[in-house]
Amino acid sequence: MGLMNCNQKIVIVYASVTGNTQAVAEILTERFRTVGFLPDVCEINHFDVNELKRYDIVVIGTYTWGSGEVPAEIQELFEAFEKLERPELVTAVFGTGDSFFSEFCGAVNRFRDMLYVHTNLAATLKIELMPQETDLVRCQKFVEAVARRLVDTDKMRKRKAT
Ligand SMILES: Cc1cc2nc3c(=O)[nH]c(=O)nc-3n(C[C@H](O)[C@H](O)[C@H](O)COP(=O)(O)O)c2cc1C
């Protein structure tokens, strides 16, 4: 995908305790930069959910807790999307998990299902624990899917306006 020259505001918000999800967030940040975005990157404890309205693209990263559950610290963000009423907002969700557990990356599934209903969900990505070399191409595809959705959404908006 070519370099996008865009002014769209993008944020990557993530929850991470042992660093796996943070590592994916860092890879994605670098990949988004290479296609022309300048993402804000924010650990969930430093993110104010009222800021959601400032962004054109929101990318969420989460680990999974309990038995396939969304971690407590990212629950407020989850609920904020349910109330947001911005169906055009481009979103994507990634996460790390451990396939030892019965629901691998269950928190990504929960976000995926909710974002699909309430927003313009572009992509999901699940990674086993710490990202490996082989995950890099999947990260790239994730970023390209988000960028493509933004272009398509923009085209659709312009078509509707004419
Ligand atoms: C108590 C506990 C419960 C977990 N439950 C799940 C689970 O249900 N599904 C899953 O895929 N991973 C589960 N995990 C694994 C974590 O999601 C995984 O280690 C993740 O990569 C941690 O991300 P972080 O390094 O960003 O904190 C669990 C881990 C712990 C400690």
C-alpha cells in the first residue's frame, strides 16, 4: 500500500500488564507511520474516554483475563463505545492471549462483536503471547485493512454528499 497523505486523527489505546500487548502496539505504531499516519499511543490508564470524539480512527489493544474476559481497566472504554453513537468511526481491535486457555483472546472477541454493532469495524488481530517474526506480516495486513477502510469510508461519504 502506498503512503497515505492524511490528516485523520488516529489513536492506539491498549491495556497490557506483562508487555505482550504493548509490544504489538509498538509494532502497529511503527507500521501505521510507514503508511502515513501519525498515531497517538496511549496506555489505557492514561486515556480519557471523553477523547474518543476527537478521533477518526480508534485502534484498541487488549490482553484477556479470567475465562475469556475483558480486563477491568479497559471495561470503561468498552462501555463508552456502546454509548458513543458514532457508527462511522473506523475502529480495529488487536490483542494477545494464551491458547492454553479455553477461549483464546476472548477479550478481542468481545470487543469485535460490540464494535461491529456500534462502529465501522475494519480489522481484528489475535497474537499468541509475545509477537514473533511471523506475526509482522499479520500486523502489516491489519494496518492496511484499517487504511483501506478509511479510504472506502471517505469515498462513500463524498458520494453521499453529491
Ligand atoms: C489469570 C489469567 C487469565 C487469563 N485468561 C486468558 C484467557 O481466557 N484467554 C487467553 O487467550 N489468554 C488468557 N490469559 C493470557 C494473557 O491474556 C496473555 O498472557 C497476554 O499476552 C497478556 O498480555 P500482556 O502481556 O499485554 O499483559 C490469561 C492470563 C492470566 C494470568
